[in-house]
Amino acid sequence: MFRLILCLTAVVTLALAYKNPHYASGRTTMVHLFEWKWDDIASECERFLGPRGYGGIQISPPNENLAIWSRQRPWWERYQPISYRLVTRSGNEQQFANMVRRCNAAGVRIYVDAIINHMTGTWNENTGTGGSTANFGNWHYPGVPYGRNDFNWPQCVIQNHDYGCCADRVRNCELSGLKDLNQGTEYVRQMIVNYMNHLIGLGVAGFRY
């Protein structure tokens, strides 16, 4: 009976964790400030969102990404992580922390778009927004660091028909050439946990991933 109660308690706790958005009391609405700079988000919290009762903001990925100059720095380069350092064209870690603090003070919570499934694809460029580099041929990302053994192998690419038949390929193969992390290893999981815990320590309320 005691084990049953513990199991039920765990289930209820997990369910509430998914349901509870950690908004300030009485707030229910979230906005997505896609590609905004951290300083501008902080000002928006104080000037508009906070006074009007908004509950939260989903922000673009805050971790360092590959700078893809050959495509004129497209929005989707933010989804090509090269390290977990908090430095992007939205701002650096100091600006990020200041934004979170000011938004929290205004009653507006911050929710991070967390890219934890993969690292970059292979490009001619190999320098990130914070100066980190990568050796794509050797699957080497020293900014984390990750190496060959931290990715799913053998290498495979998700095909369109996989979504209707092959869940294992969708989980373990590459989407659009993005190097797929092997989250079955303790080391990879710990690097991801360290990144997310760092963000929590800076005051973010949740994640989208």
C-alpha cells in the first residue's frame, strides 16, 4: 500500500509539473519574442508586458551557435549549436542574466528554447557567435566539449517515410544533417543538465525543446 501511495504521488507530481507554467499569480498569457535582443526584452518587460499582465516570454536559443555568413546569418543558425556558452547576436551572458532579473521583477517569466538534441551540421564556416570552433569531420566541439563518441553512430539521415514507420530512426538519425547527440550516454546527459541548471540558476522559469 505504501508503494502504491508513493507511485501515485510521483505521478501527480509529474503531472502538475507539466501543467504548472510557474507564472506569477493571476497571469496566463505568453508571447514569443523571436530573435529579440536581451536588452530590448528587458525593456519590453518593464514598459509593456509587465504592466499589462503578461505571464511569460519564449525567447530564441541563448546558447552559442554557428555564425553562417554564407547564408547571410539566417534565423535558423540559432538552431545550429556549437557550445552551451550564453553568447549570441541577442547578447552575452551578462545581458541575458540582466534581462531575466528585470523581467522577473516585472512579473514576466522567461522560457528558453533549448536546443539539446543535436549540434551543428557541416558547413564551410566553423566559428561560433562567441568564438568557439568545431572540427566537423572529427565530430569535435571543444566548446562543450563533445567528441565522436558523444554522437549517435552509425551516422544516418531521417527520411520522410521514417515519420510513419520508424521511431528509432527519427530518434537516432540526423535531421537535415544536424549532428545527433547520443543522449544514452551519461556524459552527454550531464552536459545538457549542466546547461539547463545554469539557466535555472540565472532565473529562467522553463524550457521549450
